[in-house]
Amino acid sequence: MCLKLKLKAWNRESFGCLDSKLIEHSKDVNSIVLEGELGDLEVQQVMLRKKFLDDWWSGANMKDNLFL
């Protein structure tokens, strides 16, 4: 595979449709938050929530940087 095709594939995977990725991450975070409201979260769920929030913030920062 030539470099140009590899770069296009990487760009699509990394930046793809940022809006849909942000929506997906926010749904993931919200589902864990709702579970937390119903009862205590396990350590794994807290770690997963942190990962989802980190992913959301990364995506939001990427989107902001596109407009600079």
C-alpha cells in the first residue's frame, strides 16, 4: 500500500467524523453516569467512565483545533 493511501486511512480512523464520535462517547459516559445514580459503581466502571471522558475531551479538542 502506498504512503498516500496509508495516510488517508490513518486520517479517516483518527479524525473521521468527529461529531459522531463525540456523540458516541457522550452516550457511553451518560450510560455509566446513570448506572452510578442507581447504585455504586465498580472500580472497572469508574475507570471506563474516565476513559470515555478522556476520549470525549480528546475529540472535542481535535474539533476545536480544526477551526483554528
